[in-house]
Amino acid sequence: MNATTGRHSKPVHLAVYDTLADWETGHATAQLARAGHEIRTVGPSTAPVKTVGGLRIQPDLALDDVRPEDSALLILPGADLWAVTSAATAAGGDSLAPFARTARAFLDAGVPVAAICGATAGLAREGLLDDRDHTSAVSFYLAATGYAGTGRYVETDAVTDGTLITAGPTEPVAFAREILRLLGVYEGEVLDAWYRLFHDSDAQAYGVLEKAGAL
């Protein structure tokens, strides 16, 4: 299957916030944009944010202005700010909790959510992983949140359960693979070749992508 091309009616929303992990979403957003998906950045407000790598991002819109019915997907990257203690959460110190609550609204509306790294902990605290298969950095990282989903944790690179995608911080390519699959950008041998090229540097995969017009 070739990559889908042309503009899509609904944008993909990428959450952005201070200490965002720069490396975790680039494969996904670049490939989605090349396939015709508009990428719109969503911040806590429209004030600029700074990534962990020092890049300054001006959000396209504020979180309060995002509605599931206007979106094709919500991507939640990791960030240092996701790493809050239970005491801090109880005291209202979880500054990214509104993004997890928005993820709940998306999932309730049947709109996909993709969370990687620390964002999976945010979803765990929100109760969104209790009844869904998922993964993260390591199982005890999520267990520390006190969530009830330990039995649904899967030791693998990335997991898709219905409309929810999760991955750990060392798996940005697998994370992108699941997003591209879910949105129908690639499938079958083309998706496999894309993953092998960018994850394994498999030169033979290039020929498959070239033949499919997916480069």
C-alpha cells in the first residue's frame, strides 16, 4: 500500500509543553505531514513553551480550545513535567493533568490518542490504562503511580489497544509505526519496511518503499 496523500479534513493535534522530549514524536509527525495531515500544536495556553532540548515552540492553540470532534489524533509526548509524585498530585501540582483529562475526552469520543514516555504515567494516573493493554518505559514506572492496570502491561516496544497507542521513551520509531498503522498511512509490507528502514537501518527496506512510492 502506498502512503495516503492529499489533505485530510481533520488535523492531528500534538501536545506541547515545557520540558517536552524533542526526540519522541519527530518520526510520527514528519511522516504524517508528508502524507497530508496538518499538524497543529496544542499548549497549556498559547504562550511559548521550551523543550528539554531548548527549542522554543509557539502553540497553535490552547488546550481548552481543542475538541475531539475536530481532530484525527491527539499525540502526547513525554516531558519532565509528567514525573510528579502522588503527594504533588494530591496538592494540585500535576500541571499536565489537563492533557490527560483531554485524552479521556478523546477516547470517550472514539478519537485516537497516542502517548509516549512520561505521558503514559499521566494516563495511568487518570485511570485510562486500567482496562487497556499498554506499555511504557518499564512496568514499575507505571506501578509507582498506584494505577490499577498492572495486569494489562505488555513488555513490548509499542502497543495499540483500540484507539489508544502507548510506547516507552526509547521507541519513537515503533510509536510512529503504530500511529501510521492506525491512521492508515501505511500497512502490510510497506509499514514493515518503513519500520525496518528507520529502526534497523535495513537497506533492503528502501527498495520496498521506493517501489510502493512511499519515499
